[in-house]
Amino acid sequence: MNAATGLSLAGVAAALAIMWANFRPWWKGGRDPKALLPYGAGWLLGSLATVCAGGALGWGAAGIAGLLSKGSDTAVGSLVGTGAAALASRRMGTLDPAGGIVVCFVLVAVILLFKASSTKDKRRIVGGIITGAVLGFLPGIASQLDFLPDAANAIGAWGESLGSKGAA
């Protein structure tokens, strides 16, 4: 992530507020795991997008993080008079070509879920994408999510092997 789209403390706080706004109704309600699917699907896509350096998804994730940070810095500065507090950022590993195909499948699945969802669930999907994109760049969270690109790469390798060698 370059300096033009850096993370800020206010941006991370805004992402956490979006996450809380999506998680709280589920916690207060019936806690049905299926109710987390729209937010979770968006969050997975947003998180995986942070790994897509050089691609449109990576550009979008960096843009989301930069816009939310800049807007939140402005809002916090206007409300309380403090300046921006920059945070370090990191990507969580790399994708190989087969892993990139898996991320494309995740994108298609989220698009199809979005099209079939109610207005409330569409907002949850978008909230998940924003939260995943912002928090996925944080070094502490990125290090905990290092398994995501590895999992995408492994699933892609399995699919590639299945396609070229058949089931063994």
C-alpha cells in the first residue's frame, strides 16, 4: 500500500464501527449463523482484495482504506480538533495464478449473493467489504490472516491438479 492510501487510526475506528453495526443486531437477535453470511462474504472479499496487489481488487481495497481513513480523519479533526494519526500497513501474503482464480470465484459468488439479497443484506455485504479491506491492511490482522492467500492458493492448486490430472 503506498503513502497516498495510508491507513489512519480514525479510518480503522470507522471500520470497527461498521463491523459493530453489523455484528450487534446479530448478537442481540437470534444469533443464527446464516444471518452473518452477507457480512462475512463481503468481509472475505474485502480481505482477499488486499492481497491482489497490482490488480483492480487490490486497487479498490487500497482506495477504500484511503478514502475511509481520509474521511474519518476529516470528521474526527472537525469534531475534536485533533490531527490524523497514521498507522502502518501490510499485505497478508501473495497469490499465485491458481489462487487468483479462487479469488475471482469469491468475487463472482459475492456478486451473485449481492444481486439476490434484500436491501438490508446488500448493505451488510458492502459493510463487510469495507471492513475487510481496511482491517486487512493492519499488520496485526494481516499476520493473523496469512492463511487466507495460502488457502486460496491451495484450493486453486487442487482445482488445477483435478483439471489436469483428474481425480486420483
